Amino acid sequence: MICPKCEYEYVDGIKECPDCGTELIPSEEFEGNLVHSSDYIIVYTCYERYEAEMMKANLAGAGIEAIILEQSDRNFPAMGDLELVKLLVKKKDSEDAVQFINSSINNLLTDDEI
Ligand SMILES: [Zn+2]
């Protein structure tokens, strides 16, 4: 069993994540959520889908294909800030993607200061 939020694995018999209270799911099911492939790696996380969409579009402009993974929390609908959006790229693209993301974030910060 695995917590889809914390991504910690737990032994059979535990039904809820002790950390966040999310209902645990079978780990096979969780792997399925992860685009049924270990070829992808998480390079960026944020709380708003539009941020991920923006970053995905930026990466596409740089020739890097990315996918968005959203985890919705049915147990705590009020705690929206726990909802995490993840951006995944293929492992071979991950270094380029991280570099690109870091530089876009720096650009954003610079723009804000001006
Ligand atoms: Zn958890």
C-alpha cells in the first residue's frame, strides 16, 4: 500500500497515511498513475495547475516534452493548498528541464523586482 500524496509505502493492513490521513492505495495502482513508466521523472511541483501549464508550455518551446500530474485530495477538500501539481519529463531530458526551469524561475523573480 502506498500514500498517493506522500508517496510513502506502508505494509498491508494500514488503511490511512499516518502523516496526512489520505486513504492508501495499492502500490500497483499508484505506479499506474505515474504514466505507467519509470521513464519519467518529476522536475517541478507547484500548487496551481496554471503554473504547471505555463512551465509545460515553456519547456515545449525549448523542445522538451513534459506531462502534468495532478493529485486531488478527496479527503480534505477544504485544504486546497495540499494539492500538488507535478511536472514530469523523460529522464533523458531531466537535466535540461531542471536547468531550464531554474532559469525561468530566476527570470520571473527578476521581472517581479522590476
Ligand atoms: Zn500521506
